[in-house]
Amino acid sequence: MRVGLGPIGLKVATRSRLESLGTAAVAASFDAIWVSESRADGVGGGLAAAAMLAQAVPIRVGAAVDAGLYHPLHLAEDVAIADLTSQGRIEVLLRASAGDATFLEEFLNVLAAALSGAHIQFDGAHLRVPARLAANQPVPERLALNPRPAQPAVPIWVESSLAPVVRLARDLGFAVATNFQRGEAVPAATGRWPGMLLCGAGVEANDLLAAAGESAGYFVIAAHTSEEVASAGRRLAGPLRMPDFPAWIDH
């Protein structure tokens, strides 16, 4: 089992607050701390904030980003730079924006191809790589991401419960994330990446263990203060990682 903290909204977060919560997450034995952009509210920079936070904490750092609101090659470049500057500790959650399903499919295909290291040539209804604009000629027939991420495969989850989006994500090698609902199971793993549940601050370990069943799970827990982080760590970290240990050990 893996336990992350967040995602912490960047709309109201200062650098000092992020670093304070990051320090608390390390002390509480979280595996990762996550931040969240909101481009609809004019707040981007999720990957830049995660890369900055990685300089302050020794654990993994995640960024929840708004997929589809800027070009997938630009997103791939941001992922690569953040991963390099964090020394290979970046994780990504893609939050699909409402809109054309065909565009989302093209967006995810281009992103997956770019991060794979392939030389890309893509001609879709919405996206064309290389763009081959007349003003930019001559251009190569194919493009490749440069520089590459530090990790051979950056862990990426797509947040969705829609069957077509889930199938597409899995086909492209992305894992799946959903919001925690009591009684519902963790999304199935994709390759080496477990399914993710985004959880509220008051979630209990027994509910998460029931959701995981016999499989692994990645639980990202909301918290707004250092005290809430410490409380969540005491309540969840031990029981989720070692569920057969006696309860008194965690107190």
C-alpha cells in the first residue's frame, strides 16, 4: 500500500505552507505529497510547484494537472523537466477537462508517445505533430522529447470513472484514479502502477483496506494543516502498510 498527502490546491497555498506540509508529511511517514493546479481559475504551474517542493522533501512529489488545457508536448516537456530537477521523484495525475472525447484521445496518445521517447508523427482531427506550419519550414518529419525524464517511466494516473476514458488510459499504459466511495474497490492496477483513490481527511484505515481487498492501492489523503497530516499518518500509515500488526503498536 502507498499513502500520499494532498493534493494541496495551489490557489491558496504559499511556498512556506507547502514546505510546512511537506515536512509534516515526511514526519508522518507519507510516501508522497501532491499539489494541484487549477487552470480554469487561472492557477497553473502544478509541475513547477512539485519540482520546487521536491527540493524541500526527500519523498516523492506529485502534481495534479489539467489535461487538455495546453498542448500535450508542452505538458510532456514540463513533466520531463520536473522529473529531472526532482531526481526522478515526480508523479502525475491527469484531470481530464470536459470537452471533445476525440481531442482527449489524441491528447493522451501524443503525451504517451512523447514520454515514451518515440520519434512522433501524429496527424489527428485536432492535433498534428510536427505542426508543419508554413512559417516554421523547414521542419523534420518527426519530433522527439528532449530532454527525457529521469525515470524510465513516469507514474501517471488519469482521474476518471468513465469506461471509455478508463479503457483508453489503460491501453496507453496510464493507471486510473477515482474519488473514494465507501464500498467501492480501488481501480485495478495498470502494469506496475496500482489504482489510486483520492480520499477525504476523515477516511479510516479499515475502509481503505476493504477497498483494496487482496490488491495493492495508492491512497491520497486530503489534509489542510500540519496537525491533520500528523493525525492521518498515525491513523493510516501503520495499518495500511502492516494490517496484521496489533492495533496497540500504532498508538
